[in-house]
Amino acid sequence: MLGPSGTGKSVFLKSLVGLLKPEKGSIVLNDVDIVRTSEHKLYEVRKLFGVLFQDGALFGSMNLYDNIAFPLREHTKKSESEIRRIVLEKMDMVGLAGTETKLPGEISGGMRKRAGIARALVLDPEVILFDEPDSGLDPVRVAYLNQLIVDLNAQIDATFLIVTHDIGTARTVPDNLGLLFRRNLVMFGPREQLLTSQEPVVRQFLNGRREGPIGMSEEKDVAQVEAEMAALEARGGDSHNGVGPKGASGGDAVPPQLEPTEGLPERKAARRRQERVARMLHEFDEHTAEAIRKSLPEDLLAQVDSGAFSPTRGSRGRHWAPEPDARGAEPQVSGATVTAVLPRQGGAG
Amino acid sequence: MTATDEPKAPGLFDGRFSPTRPLAASGNLFAFALDTVRALPKRPFQIREFIQQTWFVASVTILPTALVAIPFGAVIALQLGSLARQLGAQSFTGSAAVLAVLREASPIVTALLIAGAGGSAICADLGARKIRDEIDAMEVLGISPIQRLVVPRVLASMLVAVLLNGLVSVVGVAGGYFFNVILQGGTPGAYLASFSALAQVADFWSGEAKALIFGLIAAIVAAYKGLRAGGGPKGVGDAVNQSVVITFLLLFAVNFVITAIYFQLVPPKGQ
């Protein structure tokens, strides 16, 4: 999930876990409407979520071990030795082995983030939300964190929703991308759709340039935008615009997605997504379709060309695109109806 | 998006002087208090947190309370000593001093210190957690901050208030005795003998009941303000400030009501 600052990304995340109540609309997870459900049910639903807050939001009075053990101690009747096993396993997963007794105030921002991830993971959540995992980290640590996210997705097959400003992350990590602007979801779809999109807001954001509809504080007027775009075209457009900040690069190239580290199981979500986008292929424009075709394996390409699809047996989740009449099931954060339906098990979002 | 969804331009006062605002604020505080009361019997009870908080609140309040209680008892003894002499009722000096300390002085001193020292500490602690997203994180982990954090603090503050009230009563009466007998040259026997002339045991219990309720109010207001702190470190400072002021206002109002009820329920001695 991308979007300029102040367009409601954090509010969207907080609404998803029921910390904020939207004035209108509904948020449905596993048939429970988070907006209208009782306080008691809400606490039950939240156990399905793991959330990484911007600064990790660790409990300052506890050391890392107690922080990560906290949800287990509160929610499960597991023995202390079992808790110890789980906590050490998760700490190892995020590369924090050996720092159990450190206090959150004593460690670096990157370590706090990873500890926050470990704490979000201990209850085996089905949906994991990341609020700007890259903020305040150096590019190397961001690269490691992104790899960690992909590896985790391969290992636990949960739905990941990442809110970020880092275009490099957005280009290489997720299966699907969404862009919020002025409290509206401008576009949501497979990564190829946004990366090749000609929509001015999307293009401006992904290329990290000043020319376009997004202004410093508010929207710009149409004449100014047109003048800027003309000047940009005169210079040769995005492909000659050079490199933008935060990993933004010129043009609409679709870089290859990050793969899990060798030795880990294959990401189940990858195949599910391929089957889903193959079915949706005819809905996209030429550039997008071409980019998607490049990412598809041969058996699916054959199915696309023949027009007959058969889902892979035995893998969980939503394999196929929703029928055209169910298209409203995707997160729409607009004024009139706010609906966010999360699939029970899905790919990295 | 329909026309009514368009954001409105900010008005002159932006609803700051809306007549319903104080109503909404007190309603929210009351709803919070009800939530806390509802969470009281819920299992599992956070016994560790309760003990830690009791110790914490006691440690920040005991010394200041004792130090305030001595001069407070002395002032009451001085005032009543001279008043009794003017009225020609020296034999009731001790009784009047005990009455004043037990019924009013002791719960009020307790309340001021519970609110000023204990409540502000609770509010600052919760406010700091709130702005660091710790409270949100706790809620997202499926744990109610009211049950996990607020309930133990409220109970701890009530317990400490009751104990402190006992401490203030003893120290206040002893201070009054010291000033009346040693410094003003009163008669020790008459001072002690008159204790039970006007005062009764019910006065002590009413003082303890007041302290219990003051402890409850102070902790609930502090927790309410702390959990709603926002806007960075300054927000925490504002929350602490507001919580102390609101608690004081509430305490004196509630004190008046309790005292009025007490006089209806327990007739004063000698009538």
C-alpha cells in the first residue's frame, strides 16, 4: 500500500484492526464485521492479526524476551518451557538470537523493528500488517528486512500488508499494489498493473518526481500540472528523468520480484497469484498483460491461450479472481462505501 | 463522493465552545469509569501488576503525606485551641481537633496526595506508553489495556488511599496533641478524655470511605487522561496537568456530597 503522507494509510491500517472506527462502511474479516462487532469479538478477531508499528511499539519496561513472550503468556496456557522454545525460534527467525535480555531502549531502530516482527509472529497470525517497515533504516537493512518479509511469507503463508514510502520495496516485494491519494484508493491490482500504469498519480509516485498531480501539501491546479507534464515530456519523459528518491527509478520497467532465500520452501502465494492474474489477464491493458505474461509459467500461459483454467489441487486460498460482480470485494477507501475484505489466506499484498 | 462529504472550512471556534462539549467529555469519563468497573471481576486478575502498582503508589505518596499531615494537624490544633478558648469550651479542644482531622482533614490530605503524587505518576506512565504506541500494540495483541493496566492501578490507588488515610489520622491527631499540650500548655488528661465526647467511630469509617472513593476517582481520571494522551511528549504533560486539575475539582465536589449524606445517615453525637 503506497500513498503520499497524510492520505490515510495509517488510518486505514488502524481501522483494519479496529483501533479506529470508520464513520461509514464495513470491514469484513472471516465473516466478522470489525466496525460493528462487539468489543469481546473484536479482541478475538485481533488475535488473527500481527501488527508491526512504525517504531516497533515494544513495551519499554520489559526486555526483548518478555516482550515477545507477552502475547503467549496472556493468551495461551503454554508452559514456560514451551514459550521459551517458541520465543527463541521466532527470535532466531528475525536474526535476534542472543539479545533476549536487552531492553528496547538499548537497541537500534532496526533491531526494534525486527523484535516487533517477532512479537507480531508468535501467535501465528493469518494477516500481518507492516506500518512503514523501512522508515528510519539504511538501504542495506531495508534490503535485509524485505528479504525477511518474503522469507516469512514463504514459511508461514500469511497475508502481508505493507504500508511504505519506499518505491524500491514496492517494486520488488509485493504481489499486489495499491495507491491511496486524497483519501481514495486510486488503483489496486497486481504489481504489473501499477508498475506499467499510465495513470498520472501512480506514475508520479512510482517515479518519485515533482511533476504531476501530487503537490507538496495539497493538490495542484490542472493548468500547472499540464505545464509541468509538458516540461517533463520536453526533457524526455520518465525514462530520462534519472533516479528519484526512495528507490524510485525512471520508466515503467517491471523488475523481478524478490525470491525466498535458497533452501526455504517455495512461496505458495506465488502460484496462487499466478493463477489469479492469468484468469484476469484479459481485463488489463496491453503493457500490463505483456508484463504479466512474462512472469507466468508455461502451463498457465497455455491455459490462458486456450481459455480453459484448472486450479491446482490442494493449495489453500483464493486462486481465482473474483467474478466480475464481486469486484467490489477489494479494499475501497472512498467516501461513500468503505469496504475492505481480506482473503482468509492470501499472498503478500 | 457526494457534496456533503466535502471537508468543511474550519469555523471561528471550530466547535470549541459548543455547549455539548463538556457533556461529551464527562460522558466519556463516566463511560470509561463504567468500563473499568465492568472489567474489575474479569479473570485473570493481574496480581503482579497490582502489587507492583500498590508499592509504586505507596512509595511516591507515604513520605509527602506524613510530612503534610504534621503541620496540617498542628494548624487545626492551633485554630481550634484558640477558638475553644474564645468560646470558653477548652474541655472540648481535643474532641474538636479529632473530629476535624478524622472527618475532613485526613481524607482531603490523602486525596490531594493521591491525586497529586500517585495520580500524576499513573497518568504520566500511561500517557508515555500511549504516545509510544504501546497501548495500541497491546490492544492489537488482543489484550484490553483497561483490564491489564487500569484495573490494577485503580485497585492499588484505592488500597493505598485507605491506608494513607489511617496514617494521616494518626499523625494528624498526634500532631494536634503535641501542639496543644506541649506548645499551648493544654491539659493532657482533659485533651485525651474529651476525644470521645463529640467524635464517634463512625467518623473514622466515613473518613476511610471518603479516602476509598477519592482513590478510585483519582486513579480513574489519571488513567482516562493518560490513555487519551496524544500529540507527542507535550500531550503527556498536558494530560498530567489536566488529570490533576480535574481530580481536584471532582474530589471537592464529591467530598461535599458525601459529607451531606453522612450527616443525614449518622446523627452527630449529643443530639
